[in-house]
Amino acid sequence: MIQINARKIYTPFCLPAKSIINVKHGKIIGFGEDSSSNSLTVFDLTEYDLVPGLVELQINGAFGVDFTQDPTQIFQVGKRLTELGVTIFLPTIITSPLSSVQKAMQVWKEGTPQDYNGAAIPGFHFEGPFINPEKKGAHRQEFIKKPAMEDILDWKVENGVRLVTVAPEIPGVLEIISLLSARGVIVSAGHSMATLDQMQDAVAAGIACGTHLFNAMRPLDHRQSGLLGLLLTNDELKVGLIVDGTHLAPEIVKLAFRAKGEKNIFLVSDAMAALGLSPGEYELAGRPVIVNETSAHLEDGTLAGSILTPAESLRNFQAFSGCTFEQALQCWTTNPADLMGFTGHGRLEIGLQADLVALDDHGRVAATMINGDWVYIAPWAKITSERIN
């Protein structure tokens, strides 16, 4: 059995009376001292806070890898994402030839490598190709498609399709929403100019959430609220936010938090290949992207993903929205896990898989545990262990 002594434990909802967590066979079995075990290893993490592993639903790439161009590298990136506290994620494939989507599904169906010890990959997020060209953002217009049912015949959870972003107003999309949602795929509205009526029809068909709220969407108008009006006011709809200080002004983040609260927001990085690397020139789905110290954009200035880390997102969300650390943490853990139905993830509770992260005073990741095993320990972390027989 493993006993971890921490400074504080965020579940994320409450702080246990004793900052001790017990793990056995990869599962959390209790909080507090346990003298019943004949074989015990005690880890001293009393300089750090323990939080649930982070759940990332929108990431285009990282560490030099672009998932749309090379989905075979998802496991390579998944190992490194543990350095950022991510324990489960959806590699995101943006608008591209359908052959790219098929390649991604094939990679996933081939299975996880036996020696893999990185963040779990339950499937993909397909952001496109059924989007509105008027709100394409950094997506390549030549690959935007009119919906066709034959194109999505194998888009199923068992084939690694977990989340799909569509524009509800495009003719034929409602049928796709209905089919995918009936299969258990979560469908999100994004890159869209949908009116309020069109969005209401999409919700009736099965839309569950909105992709990067405010970005690549019809602007909010006081006479025609559009899809934003419904996303902000319907408590059944969840919304993703990119809180890097570039995609959204701080006041807009505060507005979103006041409208949706801590239960209906999931934070995402929308990171691209330059995450974890130096500024320079990179690619997003084959398009040149210029990356500086704070943002990533095309030559014309269009935003092209981000270089945001979860730790930065947590700090920014607290600062911009005025929420508590626990509320921000919920938006990176419990909310995305619950939206996707990732049972056992997003919280620290007895009986659940021991996926947890140790954070220092500055929000840096000192260590990451997945399924009861330490998969990452920062070189600067002060962690000791003692074997007690």
C-alpha cells in the first residue's frame, strides 16, 4: 500500500480533515493514517498540494507534434503531458481531409502500447470538418465539407470518436448531431454563425456543449442573441473556455463565469505543436503558425491555437473570474470528466483510480501519479519515501 502525506488535498470539492491519501492496487482506499497494512510505503509530499489529474478535451498538439498531421505521435505526447499534470486527454484533429480522420481512428484502434505510462487517451476530438466557413478561424477552408451521412458511418465511441465540433446551422448537420449523440458521442457547437432558433434545434437534436466559447462564433447581439445567448443562459449546456489572456479579455471570462458558474465550464488549452517549446515558426494542420512568448497566430494575425499550460489557465481563470482555486480546479477536472462520461476521473474519492497531481505554491507540477504509479517527478521536486514493513 502507498500512503501519501500532503500539505493539502483538494478533491476538488473539499479538504479532507487529514491531508493523507491511501492507495492500493491503483485505487484510492482512504484518507488518513492506516496502520492495518503489513507493507507500506510512505511518500512525503508535505510541501505540495494534491489535486485530481487534469482532464484536457481540446489540444491540437504539443512538444513539436501536430496531431492532425501525425496522429501516430499521440502516445509520445501523452507521456510528456504528465509533466503538465494532464492524466487523460482527447487529441484534437481539426478540419482536414477525411483521410486524416481515418488515420487517427486507425491509430486509436491499434491500441495503447504495452509499455505506455502516460496520460490516458480514450479517443479523439474531431473539430470539423462540418463547420461554417465564415467562422473557420485557422482551419483550412478547402477541407471544410458539407455534411454527408456516409462520411460518418464509422464515427463511433468504439472507434475512438468521443467529441465532435460542428456548426449547427449548416444544412444536414442536425441529422449528424442526432446520429452521433445516439451513439454516445458528445457533440459540441463551434465555428458557427447559428441563430438562436438554429441553436435550439441543435440542442433538441443532441448538442451538449459549446467549443471555445465566444471564439469563432456569431457575436452576441442585443436583438439577436444567436448561439451565444443560448450557451450562456441554458444551464444544461457546458462551455469550453481558452483562458490565455489572448483569446478572451478578462472581463469576458468574468462574464462567462457569472453566467455559467463553476459547474458548467470546462477549461481547455487549445494548445498547438509549440506548447513546451521556444517561440518560432510551427505548423497547425499544415498551415504556417508564428509563435511568440504569449500566443500563436497565422501570418494574417488569426489566432491558431495557443501555447497555454493548464497551470497558467488555472491562475488566469482565478484572476480573471474572481473564482476560488477549488472552483477553477473543478473546471479542469470534474466538469470535463463528467461531460464526457469519464467514470473514475476528475476527482479524488475512495474507490476511484489514483490519478493525482502534486502542485507547489506557484502551481507548478511537482509530480503526477496515474493508476497508483508515479509517472512523472519534476527534477526540482522535494519528495522522499520510506518503506515500512
